[in-house]
Amino acid sequence: MSNWQPSCSIETLKARAELYVQIREFFAGKNVLEVETPLLMQHGVTDRYMQSMQVHGVYSSPGFLQTSPEYAMKRLLAAGSGSIYQIGKAFRLEESGARHNPEFTMLEWYRVDFDHWALMDETFELLVKVLGQRQRVNYSYQEAFKVFLNINPFTISLEQLKILSEKTLGELPDNLEPDDYLSLLFEDQIEPKLGTENTITFIIDFPASQSALAKIDPKNPKVAQRFEVYIEGFELANGFNELQDSGEQLERFKADNAWRKANGLEEVDIDTNFIQGLESGLPQCAGIALGLDRLLMIHLNLKHIKQVLAFPAH
């Protein structure tokens, strides 16, 4: 294939367009407003596991291509938009691969007066509309580790995690934290087994330490009101019962930056506009980000993200 040609077929481009029509019809039927927010903004994210792309020459300091429209959409919610959704590009500096491209398309939506349980129901409804009828499976994060690895992720010691991880995954860096080991084990040993045999799997009750923008479960402070969605071994979506407390959110961002500094990473200026939006009053809402490139791969039974992109980065 010549370099100028798209890596996906024209038929796939048409399937993507039809997918967007289905999504817009779905939300129009529920009176959810489509919005658009900037791809380039003055602030990035403090998330310790995420690296934003910088753009120079627009602001007095580097600007950032957004890893997600979350902060801007929550400012709209705080301004009284009501329930909203957006189909748009997002950017993350990470390795390219079969399921990763540094520029990708995301569907993100927020439902006012929903909690994460109601949003899970709506997410399942949308996915069945796109993919056809499938059975729904729910596991808590703890149950998934019990079923697939026979461990309790909340009680296992760091030393036991290290031994299990190196036995399962091979040699690893010495400075990993419990969440690092758990994430590696989840990705390698659990994720490929989720959402198989015509199912859609929801993983709920993630550790609070892995959920920087979600509410903590008042009945169990070890877990957050967060869920992820898996189909055919693909991590497809990540949803929260959204944190409304501006003070707590600010402290979480500061903790991220403290971790970044301690681990030799560049600190990221906190998005004060976002914090001020929370201070003004974010309504009770639940939100979710869903990868549309991956959804299209699943829908068309394709194995590499290049097969659904016109012009991938590599």
C-alpha cells in the first residue's frame, strides 16, 4: 500500500459514519444535548499515569491537547447545561499498538441526576443498540481478582503482589507500588477474559486510589463509585459517579503532583477554571468516556486500530 492511501477501507469509513448516526439518534431520543469543547486548552491533567501533548506559541506557557473533554464538559454542567454528550478527538502520549493511537475518538457523556448504576444501565442500552443483544455480566474489582487470580487485591501484601507479578509477568522494576502491580496483573491476566462469549462485562468498585475524579463509596471508603466496561477483551469505557467536592478534588490533584515530583516527573499546573466550576456547584451527575475506535473494531470484528483509522500516527 502506498503511504498516501488510508489504512482503513472506504466501507469502514461508512460504518464509522453510521455509528455516529446511531449515537446521535440515541441521545436525541433522550434529550441529551450534543456539545463541543476545545481540543487545545491552557491546562493538562495531573494524572500520574497520563502524559499530555504540549503545544507552544498559543498561551504564555505551553498549552495542552486534551486527554479527554472532561474538565470543559463539567464546566458546562456547572453552568447549567443539563445532560450533555460529545463526540471528539482526544490525545495521549503513549505507545502506539493494536489498540492505541496517540490521537483517538472518544464519546463522553454526563447525565444529571444519574448515579453510576443508572449510567451503567444506559451504557449497556447504547452498546446493545450498536452491537446487538448481548448478556450483561457484573464483577466487582475484588471479585474479578478472586475469580481469575484467586487473590484479594485489598488485603494482599506488597511482597506477595511482587512475587505473584514477577512469577506471572517476568522481571519488573523494583519501585512499583501496589496499584502498579494490580494494574499490570489486571491488564495481562484478567482483561483478555472479560466480555467474551457474546457478553458485556462491567467491573465496578475500583480502589479509591485508582479513581481520582470519582466519589468514594460512603459504605466502603476503600472503593470508589467507578466502573469500566469490557467487550471481547477490550477495555472500552470508564465511568464515574462524579466527585462534586471542589476541595477534595483540589487535594487529589495536589497529591498527584506530589507523586509526580517524588518520581521525577514534571508537575502540571492545576486547572483552576475547572476547580472554580466545581466550587460554583456541579450537579449530581455520572459520566463516562467510551473509545469509539475500539467500539468500531469490535463492531466490525477487526483486530488492529489501523483498520478503523484513515491515517494513523504510525
